[in-house]
Amino acid sequence: MHRRDWIKGTSAAGLALITNRWSATAAEAAGLSDRFAGLAEMALNKAQSLGASFADFHLMQTDKESLFVREEMVQGVNAGSSLGCSVRVLVNGAWGFAASEEISEAKITSLVEAAVATAKGQAGWRSQPIEIEKLPANVGKWELPIEVDPFTVSLEEKVERLLGINRSALGAGANYCYSHVSMVRERKWLANTFGSRTEQSRVRIHPGFSITVVDQKKGEFASRASMLPPRGAGYEHLRDWDAVAEAALAVEQAREKMAAPSVKPGKMDLVIAPSNLWLTVHETVGHPTELDRSLGYEANYAGTSFCTPDKLDTLRYGSEIVNIFADRTADNGLATIGWDDDGVATAGKEFPIIKDGIFSNFQMAIGQAELIGREGGSNGCSYADSFDSFPIQRMPNISLQPGKDDAVTTQDLIAGVEDGIYVDGNGSWSIDQQRYNFQFTGQVFHRIKNGKLDGMYRDVAYQGNSVDFWNACDGLGGRDTYELGGAFNCGKGQPGQVAPVSHGAVPGRFRQINILNTAEESGKKVASLDPVQSPSTCDCSGGGKTSWA
Amino acid sequence: MGLTKSQSESLSQRVLDLVEADGANVRITDSEDLQLRYANNDITSNGLVDRIKIDLSVSYGKRSASIQVNQTDEETLKAAVKKVQAMAKLAPEDPEHMPELEPTEYLEPKTFSEATAALTPEEGLARIRPVIEAARTAGVDSAGYLERSVSSATLANSKGLFVYQTSTGVDYSLTARAAEGRGSGWASTQVTDLGDLDLEPVGARAIEKALASKNAVERAPGRTTVVLEPAAVRDLVSLLFWGLGRRDFDEGRSFLNGLVEEGEAPVGKALFGEKATLYSDPQDPAVPCGVHHNGLPREKTSWVDKGVLKNLEVGRFWAQEKGISPRPFPGNIIMAGEGKSIDELIAQVEDGVLITRLWYLRMVQPQSLLYTGLTRDGTFAIENGKVGGPVKNFRFNDSPVNILRNIIASGKQARVMGSEGSMPMYVPPLLVSDFNLSSVSDAS
């Protein structure tokens, strides 16, 4: 799961993909690699001459391509590229930052001056100076390994693949179907006054669909979204997905969901598939263990956290079988990278967040570890989502580890439930600003009766408290049930930044979780019925990735 | 401070002159943002950021594609045009593709203030400093964010349409927190003209709420009479607009389908309570906004009048299919109020809850437009017509449809920020019955 096949220091390999890029910005980017050293020296020297004790200079290029197909109509064919630079300075214990899409010596000089002026504008009324640890000088190149560069695959091939999904859904009886794919390439250059000079490139891809079935007479409808997560990967991620089969299954499941009985609210046992549980990990473990939140830096937006530094190494966050691990080195991880945006090397910085159920560490960027007396400095969790964004602490890949017994399957977990629900696919999510009270839905809710799947429920949401929830975990799947979920769009910060992040998970069993009936919550009177026994439309066989065959 | 009109004309024409396709639309946005952020009573991240985006879409008959770049040199623009034209030629025909709009008339924009555009980082810091110092004096930690934006937006197309609009704005919010007793208070403001910006009363409100909300006690959840301050109202009302599409209704996948009988139209029906009146107006002086949406002119539009649904958003293709006029998504939302103060609303409540703001609102069930979310940063009991002690926060599960049906009284409109989206909104506080507070949250 944590192959570390860096391509550091191999410039030819690091830039190999550039030759296939499409626009003049490719030439621009290639040119920037040559110009970078000179521009960086100029920016950093200027910053130091104006009084900066630390400065860094970032160049970033983001290329995007997306396709959108509605039914059998190709309605979105889009490409884009943005390029720009930023300067961050630390002067007299205060940060200053400025950015522009213009990359010229004159502009960079003015950015340095503006950043220094903003930092100096805080003189005389700061209460605490910002202090950062000294970092090693890292020099090299890194590229995320991918098989097929999605930007080089023909438009026809990609469009035909999406049309195939929609034809399958419509052929199976869907009234409506959307499918889409988004591809992103991030290229980053970083130089700082510690002597780091890094150049990195990574690609990510997110294919998906959503189908809807409608009962016009009853004024009802039901939808089912795909369960393939985005990955740090190339076109092979879309190519190898049996989306045609999943689309047909999705239609069948949406119909079954629309006809299913409404769930009776109350406490029930849940088995939660990795396709749903990754998001629960994200919200109930990922965000609460961000040190900047815990220290109040996000108080005005994302919030703070119940995880305060005094709870380190003492809080029983989950039952003894719960182990949650953070890294920026996992294969195909959306947060995987060689050096973070403070210039910290990520290899060797992997860390447990929850070890045998105990809260073990925070996610940290530069200048944060000392604030809680933690040795070792940053653990490589800094990220800026764009050339014009100030780097802030963002999530690494954070993953729920398999249970100790590798033989445990999803069916084994289900077999241990008398009356409960097997939740598959992620739906709605919401959690309070200190990460206590959460509420999630899903895509499909299979009823479990006497250890076996037995029809479906509709109108299901599960709600609880983060720590209570993880302490209610009494079963985890083995290594073969591990799947890597994730999202392109984790939001944080002011101005808002979005970060891609992966979360691996195995299926988990949770006892006596609070179930809401969402129809009742909206004020409707609902008669809860037993599900009609029907052949299950679930394949919960587990495996390395979601398989709906 | 953004491209001038003549610079925008020149740049858009440069792009259009490079295009050989049948049709082309070019949108240019150019902005300079001042971003000042602080936490624990000290400035943290901040920035002065300028950027430009050129968004070009081209079409050959019903084949089309689009591209965005942020460099304006000839080489980048030529490459972008070449790429997007190649993509459009390869794209399958889209039966729903609409041709470029003809030139048309737009309302005069009211969205620009010279004073706002001229705000410097030094002046921004000077305005924030007394708010931070007030928090220090009060013994609370404060975290806040001020963003000044100045921008221009241009749309031009191959049929000669050209529309240019400049905008300015300042958004400011802060959260004050009392360590002892876990109190938290929030307040905000949003202005177009710097002359309307007064941060110190905003800071004072947040500090007052932080101190007043210490040592919150648990109150039982359930359907409750609530006074929703404008920040909470704007979040809930804006959610309604995501569901007001004509096409979704015609296709049977709107919450509106569950509110009418099969074959019945929702427009003209009293779907909400009599005290619900919502409209949009690009020239409203309190909340001016963009005068078009992708080239479709925005006009003053009634959406809900005394509970009766008056209009739905209709895209160009669907309007053509149905033989009706398109109606763009609004750029602002104004809700009529009865002018009462929040205290007057509270005075009408024997037993209820006062809610400052909401957080993490997410759709739970599109069929009923059911949303969930949480209260945050100032939740208080109301007892016998007066604000009582602080209570722990709640998770709610409810639909804006229910809220607009259950309005007992409303107050004086205000322009504030919300948790979801930054569209200018001018909404009153509301006194609402039967708001579904679903469970208690320990967050404070």
C-alpha cells in the first residue's frame, strides 16, 4: 500500500510527459523550468534584502480537462490551464504573501515588495511572532507514476467511453443519466531560503456517473451515483473500470430503492462499505486532527476541533481494533507528493493518527509542531491549491487500516448482525464545526436480517458522535477488503481552497448507531414496512476495488 | 484594478479575431483581491492577488468546446484557439447546443465603488487592528477574514454582443471565542461601497455573543419555534433557489413534483406561506449584482409573492423547447420583511431558540428538498419573550419549503454573509414555527 518508488533526481523521467502536452503553455512550462532558478534567486534575494528571515517562491501550472455527457448528448468538452507565481515572506515574525499570473522580473519584484509591506504593516501590534523550524535543503524532481497520461488519450476514446456508460443506463431503463470525467495535472516549482529547489508533477482523474429513475404518476424519483473514487492515476483508472456493468446495476438498485420500505428510525447495527466509510474517516478523523484547526486558525470558517493537544496519547478515539494512518506516499493517493508546499520531504514522515484506538498525532505544516511541544517539526502536510493561494495545513492520505485477521470478509461482518443495514456508496454528509455530531447518508441501504442481506431500505441516514462511533466499531475487514476512496474537493481556508485527498478503508461493523428516517425528518408521515424479500442486487464480495460485475 | 472597458474590448476582439469556427463566446474576468486573515488575535495568512481568466467557447454548428487560460500573450491565445477548435470539431453534435446570443440591451450596473477599489493593504490592516484590540481587551480569541475584491467581467461573442461590468466588494466576518466556558460568537458584513463598511460594531457583536454564550446547557431537540437571524435565513432561502428549475420539474425530478398533482403546474400556486415574498433585482442599491447570466439579461424578477410561486429559472434550450422565454438564475435575492427588530420578534416567543447562524448545510433528500446542518456561534434559549441563557448547538433536518410555510413574523432586512455561497442577499430575521432541531451537538 505504500510503495515508495520516487523518481527523484531523474530529470529526464521527471519531464517526460511534457512532450505530449497540448498548448503553448507547455512550451511556457518547459521554459519555466529553465527560468525558474534565476527567477527564484532574484525573488529570494530581494526578499532577504528587504528584511525577510525566510522566504519562498512558488511557480504553479494547473492543466485541466473535463467531459460531460447527458443521456446521449455530449454537452461539455472543456480544457483549461492556469499558470502563475507567488512569494511568501516572513518578516519580523509576520507573514506576507502576494501572487500574480504574470511571471516577469518586474512583477516578481513588485510581489516581494507588496508581501514585505503587508508583513511590516503588522509591526507594533502583533502579540506573538510567527516562528518556523529550520528545514533541510531538498533539491530534486518528483513525478507521480501513472500508466497512461490522460491528456494524451484521444477525445473520441474518452467520449465513447462515457457514451457507453449512458447507453448502458438508458438501456437498463434509466430516465436520465449524467456521466463525466475530470482530469488534472499539477506542476509545481518551489524555492526557499533554506536552499530547497524542487520540481514536481502529478496527475489525478475522476470519472463518474449518476442515473435517475422517475415515477411521474407518484411524483417520485430516485438516483444512484457511481462508486468509483477519484485517484492519483492516469487514464487507466477510467479504462479499467467496468462502468457499463455498474450503470446497469445502478438502475436496478435505484428502482429497488424507490420501491423499498422506509426505514424505522432507532438504534441499529451497521456494516459500512469502504465506498461510504472513507468519507466518514475524512470527516470524523481527518478534519478533527488538523493541528491548525485545533489551535484556532480555522475558527472563523472550518471551525476548531474536539481533538485538543492535551488529548494526545490519551484520548480513546476508537476501539482497540481501530488504526488510522496518515501518509503522502501511498500509491495512487490524491495527497501523494514528494515534498509538501513548505518544502518538507514526505517520505519517512508517515504517521499514525489513531493507534490501537488511541489518538496519536496531529497533521502539521511548518511552524506548528513547536506550538504543542512536539519534536520533529512538520509532518509534511502543507498544500496550496493554486499559484495564488497561501500554503496552509491540508490533509495527507488518511486511511483506516485492515483488522488483524486478514481472512475477514464483508460477508463475515454481515454474518455477525442480526438486524441492521449494510451501507454502500457515499451520499450526503454534514458535521459540526468541532467535529462531534455527524450525519451521513449513502447510495444504497441493504437490510441485514439474521446475518444475511434481505432487500433494501430507503430514507436512511446515520447520525452520531465521532468518538462514540469509532468506539462502537467491533469488526473490520481484512487486507483484501481494503479500497482507496477519496475526493477532489476538500474545502478549507479563507479564501477557500480545495484539496484532493484519498482515504483508504476496509468495511467496518458498528454497533447500535442512531438511524434517522429522512422522510420523517422532512415532516412526512411514513409507514415503515418490512422489506419484500428479493434477490439482493449487492455484490459485497470486497476486493482490491469496487467490483459490480 | 481590473481591465478597463477599452482594454477588455481590445483583448476580447484579439481573441475573437483568432477564431475561425462558426461561433465564439469569450468571457474575461480580471480581478485584484486583498485578503487579510487573522486568528488568535494575530494576522496569519494574507495576500494581494491579481489574476485574469479568459474563457473561450467555440462552435461548429452543434459541435462545441471550451477552454480557459490565464495568460494573454499571443502564443498562448493562438494555441488555446487552435486547441479548442480541434476539440469542437471532434465533439459529437449536441442537439441542445444553442447559437450565440444576439447583441442586446442590459441594465446599468450598480456594482462598482471607486473608494472600495482604492483600499490599500495598509488601510485594510488599520481597519482590522481596533477589532482585534477590542477582542484582546475583552479577553477573547478572535479569528476573522476581510476580503476586498475589485474586478471586471466581460462577455463578447462573434455576433457582436459585448457587455462589460466592474464590481467591488468587501466581505468581513469574525468569530470570537471565550476559552473559559467555551463561548463562541460570530458576526459579519458585506458591502459594495467602502463608505458602508464599519467593522467595529461587527466585532463588538461577535465579542458580546462569545461572552454571552459561555457555559451553554443542553436543551431537548424537537420541532421548535425559532428566531433565525439574517445569516441563517440567507443560507436556508438560497437553498430553495437551487431547486427552482423549470426543466427539473418538467422531467419529474424536482421537489416541486411532490407538491402538485400530476399534470398541474407549480407556478401560480400558493406553495408557501403568505409571509414569504422573494424577488431579485440587479439594481437594488442594497445588494447590486451582475446584470446578466451568460449573456441573458437579468431583470427585476418576482419568484415568490405572498406565498405564491411566480417564476422558475429556465435555460435557453428548455425555453425554446417549451415555447417560453428563458429566465436566468438570479444574481441576488431579496426577501421582503416586516421591519421589526430582532427583539420584537423575540418578544413574540414564549418558548423557543434564537439562532445566530448555520453551518455545513447539505442536501439529504432532493425529493422533499430536505437539508441538514447545524447551529453555530451563538444559540440561545428564548423564554417568555426574552433571550435566556445559552444552549448547546443543534443539528437540524428541515426543508426551506417548510420554513417559508411556517413564518410567523419577519424583521428588518440586512446584508450579511452566510455559510454557503457569497451571492448578495438582503433578508430579514424570521420568526418560524416547528423548525426541526433533530439532535444536540456538543460543539461550542
